[in-house]
Amino acid sequence: MSDQDKTVKISAETWSKLQTLYQTELKDIDLVVEEAVQAYLKNLETGSLSNGQPQNALRRPEATFKPQTHLRQIPVVPGEAAVLFIDVQNYNCHKDGAEMQGLPPDTPVDYWWKRMEETAPKWVQLRDTCREAGIEVMYTVIQSLTADGRDQSLDYKISGFHVPPGSFDAEVLNCIAPGPDEIVLPKTSSNVFASTNIDYILRSLGVKFLILAGCLTDQCVESAVRDACDKHYYVTLVTDACATFSQERHDNSLRTINGFCRQRTVQQLADEIAQAKK
């Protein structure tokens, strides 16, 4: 039998009745669906269901607030740690540095140089402590990758920074000069995580604990603290191994970022590391 032979022939009257029935039933089905949806939404809001399921079975999830701040105080594990010195370089920490030479004559710098005198020995102690404990010692410095600084961040360009590769200003301060196999990362932004591959390097080294020191406390150091915290590192900020242009700025920064890191002095950290090595 051909397909044509299988065709069912109906009259125009029958076809009209079928259309009317279909449209009526569709309308009824739509009404039932709409009523069911409205009832379901109402049940979601009230936490009750009328279809035999337990009451509150579809209650919306509830938020919680259970701080675990004690976990931020976990002591440094030397074999899983690195220390990063931020912008401790000739450009801004040496009296012949370009940034210092370029400051307006009336800029108050007495506090800064006093702070440098106090902080330099702390940097040395921190570096030596970490070296002796087998903690990875790293440095990051303000330095362009190009001679004309065209690769710098917009902020650095606006700020007027320009430290070309190989310059005196790009060198780490002599008192904590890097060892032959220590990592120095040039950065072109305030946040070291934004313009270097430090996160990749730290993870490759197996680092979980990051110790931070350097300057400025309330700028590049603070930026590193916040980002390191968000990138799942246990962050220790060494308070007396950081510097900025006033005590007020320094103290305000420490208060501001207290929720992102634990804070220790160099000696407190040295004692802790010594205890961990026993």
C-alpha cells in the first residue's frame, strides 16, 4: 500500500471540530500550568509544600558568618615559605636615588631618612634569618622592561617613575644585596602580583607562607598583602621592616590591613622560626 493510500481523509466539518477542541484544551492546560507555577513559587517563599513533601524542603539557603581568624595566625613553616622585599632599592631608598633627587626642595624627608636608618638593620636581620632557615629570599624592584619605560602601568607613568634596566636605581639596596641564586623581579605597577609572574613562581616553589617587608607600607606593600591573601597565601607582614613617609601613614596602614595578614616584628618572627627549626 502506498503512502497516498494510507492518508486519512476527513471532512471540513470534522476538521473544524478538532481545531476547536485542541484550542480549548490548550487553553485549559495553560491555565493549569500557570496555577501550578504560582503555587510553587508561593511555596518556595513560605517554605511549605502542598504535594506531600516535607515542610521547608525547598527553603532558600541561608548565609552564615563564622570567622576563622585564628587560622590567619598559623606560624610560618620554613620549608614552605618565602620572604619578599618590596622596592628596597636605590631609586627610593638611597640619597642619590632618582626619586629622592627629584623631590621638590620643600618636601619633608627628615622622617624618611630616619626611618631608613632604623629599618635597614631590620632588613638585614630578616634576610639573614630567612637565609639561615632555608626560606626562599626574593626581591621585587621598580624597573621597566624597556629602556624608555613604555611598558609601565598607567599609574607609574602618571607618577613619573622611570627606572630603566641596568641602572643604578634598579639595584637592590646594598645592605641586603641579593645572593647569586636569589630571585629579583622587576615590576611596572604598584602591585607586584599585577605586573610579574610571582604567583606562578611561588606556586612552583611550593610556597604557602609569604613574608612581606619593604616600602611603601601604605602603597606597594599594602597592595601585595591584599592580593597575596586573596591568592590563598598565609601572609605575615613584618611591621618594623616596612617604611613610608610618616608614622601616621605607617600606623594607619597596619590597622587597615590587619584583617588580611598577621603582623610580627623581625625579632618575633626570628624567634618563631627558630622554634620551628627545633
